[in-house]
Amino acid sequence: MNTKTIVRFYQTVKPHRPLIQFRYGVPEINKSDSTPSPSKTSAVQTMEDYQLPTKFKRAIIDIAEINAINVCK
């Protein structure tokens, strides 16, 4: 191919198809279902970090590991 053809090929804008599509409009939500009744609501319970079970606690970091992290910066 000659350079003129290559340049013309890259200069033309080719139509493309977007990879994502957005839905138009928002689906209607039944108003009676959207308001929770007082009997259905419950209080959210929170846990402090000292109350976590052992398998969910953070692993203890060794001094050598701390030094390796600090050296990488």
C-alpha cells in the first residue's frame, strides 16, 4: 500500500457501536411497596473491632514486613 492510502485510512472516522447501553427512563416502583411498614424495619447492629471473631481480625504484621513496605516507597 502506498502512504496516501494509509493516511486516508487513518483520517476517516469509522462508525462504531458503543460497548455499553443505557436504559431510557426509570422503571416505576409501586408506591405501596416502597414505604416499609414499622413492623418490617429493624435496628442495625454494629460491631467494634475488638468484638470481631478471630477469623475476621487483621493479621499481625511482622517488623520485617513493615520494613519491606517502607523501603518500596
